Amino acid sequence: GYAQETGLEFGAVSLYSFYTDRKDTLTRASRLTGVATFTTKSQSNFQVKSDIWSPGNTYHYTTELRYKNFPFNFYGTGNSTFEANEDRITQKLFRMNAGAEKRIGKITYTGLNVNFDSYRFTDKAAGGIYGTDPSLRDRDGGKVLFFGISQIIDNRNSNTYTTKGSYLKLNYSYAPALFGGENFDGGMFEADLRNFKTLGGKLVAGINGLYQTVGNGGTPFYLLPQLGNDEMMRGYYTGRYRDENLIALQAELRLRLNPRFGFVGFAGTGTVYGHGEFRIADLKPSMGAGFRYFFDIEKGLSVRMDYALAEKRPGEARQKGFYLSLGESF
């Protein structure tokens, strides 16, 4: 692709999917994914992720290693930022995440996770909101190391293309004061709920709810939950709205025309807000449709193409987005 801030961008995506036990038809599909992109302005993004299910689904392991040297647009914090305040910032991110979950019941798992992030930011156009907002904490970047625990209930019939069942994950992570300065010291909580129901031979309905909260004041801006990405609240630029709490709900109707092709329609609503400041009137809309090409019929793995429409603020064009990804949104 091409953008003014990056120049020409090119790269590659790879995915390897396998079963740790091919004799057990209930063992879920494991995946290794890799992404590498470069631009003609010397920017880069590398990511390697794993999602491994042991034989019989007794254990579930996840890892992520990422390096990102890429610009992004910063608009300030809160639920009512303005496009006119767009401020382009260069980000250097190094990330290492690892998690392990053990089945302790028929459909329940308990897990532990360790997440490390190192951020560095450069504002190349002084005088914008990034440099002048007095509430912005740790604007030059910082380091954070989270230790977390999770509880999961999962009776989905598939982890790649679910047609029935439910999933609930509750995670609490704490970052101790290891790095000093303005680096974050506090907790983060996330709840992720999903439910799927087959309405007919080729039609599936899915619902997904997400809640995130972080800290109790003084949280660095880069750790604030951000509204919008290719999975939840599609149509919003990631980071256009960010605050201490995020709540979102979406529904998706999936039509599998045949083993290779499918279509979806989706709609959702959500918002970000400060502690104790939630208002129903602040909820924002998201809606759209998409196409699916299933390149691995056995495992239900697909290339996902979605187009979404979002909020139209006074004096601004309607927010929207096109997404090309691997796998379902939830």
C-alpha cells in the first residue's frame, strides 16, 4: 500500500496451521503466524505469534514477539477527540508476551501470562496536541511488565470458525514498579464474552462483548484502552479514542455459502470513558459487511475482507475502514 507518512509499504504474511494430535478429532487447530512489512521511508513491522493447543486440549499456549517502528496518528484522549487535532507520532515498540492455560474442568481453564512492552515516541512536528496536552503522561515512552492470571470458560465447537458454543475469559494483570519514573504501576482487567448459535445449515449468529479497564489515574497514554481495530468496533482508527475504560458490543451474522466462500454482516456499539464517567449517550456506532475465502476448509481458516462505517462527527467526514486479515474477527 501507499500513504504519505510511510511511502510505499510492502511485506509478507505467513501462517502455518497444524494439529498436535491428528488422531484426536477434538484437539483444536494450532497456529504459527508471521508478519514482516517495510516502507520506502525506512519503517518496519515484524511480528511472530503462536497459538498452540496440546493433545486433548489439556494445555493452551500463546506467545508474541514484535518489533514495530511505525508512525501513528494521535488525537488526544477521551471520547470526543477532533480530526483537526491529528498529530503524527513515530513509535518504536518492542513486545514479548507469553501465556499458558491448563484445563481444570470439562470446559474451564486457568491461566498465567507475562507481558513486556517497551515504547519510545518521537513528535516530529512540535506544537501539536501531543506536545501541548498537559494531561498526557509519559509522552516520551516507557517500559511495563505485567504478570496476570486468567479464568476461562470455553465450550466452543471450534476455535477458528465457531458455529455453536460460548467463550468467557476474565484476566487481571498487575505491573509492579520495576522501572521507576513515570512508568506504569498498577492493574489492568479485561473481560471477553462470545456466544455463537447456528440459525440454519449455513447461517451462524455471533455476539461479542468486551470490557477493559486500567489503573486508577495517572496511566500512561499508550496503555489506555483504544476504541477500534480489525476485530472490535471496525471503522474506527485505532487510537482515535482512548481512555481509562472501554466497553463494546458487536453482533455478526455469518453466511457460509459453500465450503470456500462466505459473507458476513455486522453491527456494534462502544465507547471509552474515564473512571466513573460512563454515559449511554456516548456510545458510538459501527456497522459493515465482509467477504470470506476459506483457504483451509478442514480447519475453518479464512482470508477476511471487511468494510465498516462508523461515527460521523460534526464538520468531519464519516469514519470508515477496510480490513484485510486472516481468521474471523471473534
